[in-house]
Amino acid sequence: MQHYKTLTALHLGNQWEAPQHPLFSMIGCQSECKLGNREFTTDCYVIAFKKIKSGNFMYGRTSYDHDNGCLFFAKPRQIIEMKDLEFEEKGYMLMIHEDYLHGHELFKKIEKYGFFDYEVTEALHLSPKEEQIILELHSKIQAEYFNNPDEYKFNDLLRTYLNQGLMVKSGLPNVAFLADQLFVSPRYLSDLLKQETGKTAMELIHIFMILEAKTCCGWGKRA
């Protein structure tokens, strides 16, 4: 069984585009969206809104096979199985790596949310009005997801630093160096990233390097 330790591995393993953020991602499904047979686990929380046209979705011992719109939830390291799934109309999947929640109050609270557990026997069914609310919330989250140009430039700069072998020559990049490359002050860069991501520049450097190290060590491959 495939286990995905990183969001990048999960995306690439399912032939999706690489995520915009290493710990948080969204994928959309417009019109008909097909998925084949697969069984996997991941280190992510998954929240999805779908209308199933055909096929079956298994989470643990629970089968989700509904004609109406519904929300389903999965937590890290639980078995997710898809059998000839075909979706219709609009849908989305939001994935949050558990590392993203470390240091946040939600990290403690999310374990108490029963709808992430196997014991839940069916997905949360939505009325047409509730469907509209969920889709509107999705649009707002999506706007934020694709609207962090400063963070993207920061990550691109880190990736360039790594690819050029500067890590071997000069060690871990510091905030002052990265800020200079982006033509801003270190304090401004850190405050800007803190506002956009909730994390300081140094925290993002460490997250990026840890994820790159995991990828290089093959942690995203089959367990």
C-alpha cells in the first residue's frame, strides 16, 4: 500500500500538479473527474466536497457512495480506498499536512473532531443551500491559496539556493541574505511572511529544508 509522507509526493503520485505550499494544498474538480482504483495512506488531514456519479470511496470500514453533495473527512495514516470513482459537477479536496498545525491551538483540538474517525458511518450530507455556502468558502480559501506571491518568491529563492549548491558552500541561508535578494529588509520580510503564512521567515526556511531533506531521503516513496 502506498503511503505519502509529503504533500508533494501525494500530488505527484496521483498525477496532480505540484502543490503551491509544501504543507497545505487544494485540488479542484470541474465537470467530470475520474479516479481509478487505488488504496493509500497519508500524513495529511483531508476535507473534500464531492458528488459521486459512480464508483465507491472507502475510508477505513466506511463506504461513501452518495448521489447528493456531501463532505467527507480523513485524518493522517488512515486507509483511503477509491474504486472506479467518477465525480460530477464541482468538487474540491483540501489537504493539510499535520506538520502545518504544529504550534497552533487547532493541533490539539482537531483530534477531538469525531467526523475524522472511522466510527462515523456516513459523510455529512448537505442541502443545496449548505452546498452553496461550502463552495463560497472554498472560493475564499482558494483566493488566499493562490494569492501569496511573496511566499512563492521566497520559496523559489530557497529552491534556487539549494539547486546551485550554495547549501554545501555556505550552509543554511539566513533571513538577511534572502531579504537582500528580494530587495527588502529582514524585519519587513519576516513580518510579511508572518502575516501571510502565520510563520516567520526562519520557520519557513526550516520547514522548506526539512521537506527537501525528506524528499532526498525518499520518505515520500512507498513505505
